[in-house]
Amino acid sequence: MSNIVAIVGRPNVGKSTLFNRLVQRRDAIVDSVSGVTRDRHYGKSDWNGKEFSVIDTGGYAVGSDDIFEEEIRKQVDLAIDEADVIVFVVDVEEGITPMDTEVANLLRKVKKPIFMVVNKVDNSMREDDALEFYNLGLGEFFTISSINGSGTGDLLDAVVKDL
Ligand code: GDP
Ligand code: MG
């Protein structure tokens, strides 16, 4: 596979909701890998005539916070290896959490295009709150709502330019 977009971020930011929105039109989840690579979901999508695959990284691990963080680290590492571009999702409702900062620090070393995507910006009142995430200092900045779809077109325009 080529043209791979990996969606990474801590649990509950809306990665799977975004993934489902991106692959919906094709309704083609082509693979679900478990075991060593854990539960990454692969789907196909296209935008402006360009086809790409999307990886939804997990968040299925249960256990202590330590195990959880280790799991996220693994997921991010795997995604980084495979991806051509990385969509780093954060949550405007929660603001910046320590785990966001950890993921950001992992991504900082990566020499691939990164999109900093503030999710759950469901209305314009939340645009101001989203600005806080500029402090993570990472990637091209977008605000979206994975639930109502706002902002996702602009994001996709930019993502496929890098494919
Ligand atoms: P993941 O753990 O990162 O995959 O997050 P999920 O996609 O499972 O979403 C976590 C929760 O956030 C769910 O209750 C979603 O319905 C909610 N959610 C996801 N996207 C949005 C959004 O754009 N706006 C709002 N208000 N909630 C969202
Ligand atoms: Mg998920």
C-alpha cells in the first residue's frame, strides 16, 4: 500500500469518528490487524481524485496508566513507520493533556508531514479554545468536527497535497 494517512492521538479525542467519516463513502475497511501490531484498522478513501489508505490507531488497551501509555507509544511508532502523512488529533473539550504532550514529543522527531487537528470544534465558539493547541508547536493547524464534518474538507485538501 502507498499513500498512507495515519491517525494518531490519545484515547477519546475522536480518531475513530474521523476514520469512519473518511472511509464512509467507500465503506471499505480492508483489514483489521491484531496481535503484534494490535488493533489497527485500515480503510480506503479518496479525495480530489486521489486515493489513499487510512490507519486508525487503537486505544483498545486496558490496564494501568503505564501500560496504556506504553500502548499508545507503540501505536504511534508503528503509525510513524508506515505513514506518509500523520494526522495528530487532539480534543478541544479537554484542552492539552499530558498525554497529548507526550504524543507531540514523539512526533516532533518525525520527518514526515504532520497535521495538528483539533477535533470537536462543533461550533465557532470553540475556535478560540482551539488556539491553545498552537502551544504544542507541531504541524499544520486545523480545526474540525468529526461529528458534523466541518473543517474536514479543508483538512483533506491539505493532506492529499502531501501524498
Ligand atoms: P478515539 O478513542 O480517539 O477513537 O475517539 P472516538 O472516535 O471513539 O470518540 C470518542 C468520543 O468523542 C465519542 O463519544 C465521540 O462521539 C466523541 N466525538 C468524536 N468526534 C467528535 C466531535 O467532532 N464533536 C464532539 N462533540 N464529539 C466527538
Ligand atoms: Mg478509537
